[in-house]
Amino acid sequence: MSNRSIGYTGNVLDGKKLAKIANDIYRAQYSNDFSECKVDDLLLIELEEKNVFGDPKYAVLCSEGVGWEQDSYGCLEIPTNIGQMGLWNGRVFISVDTVKSCQTIFKKDVSEYIRTFGDRLDRNCSLWQSKMSKEPTTVLG
């Protein structure tokens, strides 16, 4: 494992709350002709970049370090796993304020939240940390 900077933290999002919102969106789009989805807990991070109004922009990350940035409409893309195999093959767009309402009391360092398994995940971690404004406090060895 390569070194990962620490000190970049995000708020853990409750996947069950996000899934309820996502299923309500799917229900509105497809009536009841869909399989209910699940959403894993995700990490909400604040980006250094601001939106056109000067407000913070956000992104959500999964434990693989794959992430989705807030769009120009103020929404975050939330990945859902639907279907018999439970693959990440669905998505819904949810407003930032609604996503924020799903925050738990837990904070997590990005370097710890993204699992460690090879260079790709380390690069994902570094990419998201580079988009955040907080300077790292320590480097893991």
C-alpha cells in the first residue's frame, strides 16, 4: 500500500435512509413495477470548489473510492443496487439538502473509508483528497 494522507474527513450517510428516498423516486417513475433497491452507506465530502452562488459543493463516495460530484442543479447522484445480483446498476439524483438529512453522527477519514486493496483504490483516495480543501495533518506509512 502506498502512503495515504489523513485529515480529510467526511460524514457517513445512512444507506437505509437513502434507499427509502431512492425507492420513493423509483416508485414515482415506475409505479410499483420495479424491484426495491438498496444503498450502501456512503461518505459525504465537501469539495474545495464552490457552486455559482459561492456555496460549498459536495460529493458522495463509496468504499471503493468511486465518487459522484454535485451537479449544476444541486443534486448528487446516488448509486443503487437493484436486481437479482444486487449490482450497482441503478442511480437516482437527490438534492444535496435531502442527502444531508441522511447524515449519521459518524465522521470518517477518507483514507480509512476507502478500503485498501491496490494502487487503483489509493489513486481514488488521492484524487478525492485533492478536491477537498483541508490540508492533511499526517501521512500514514
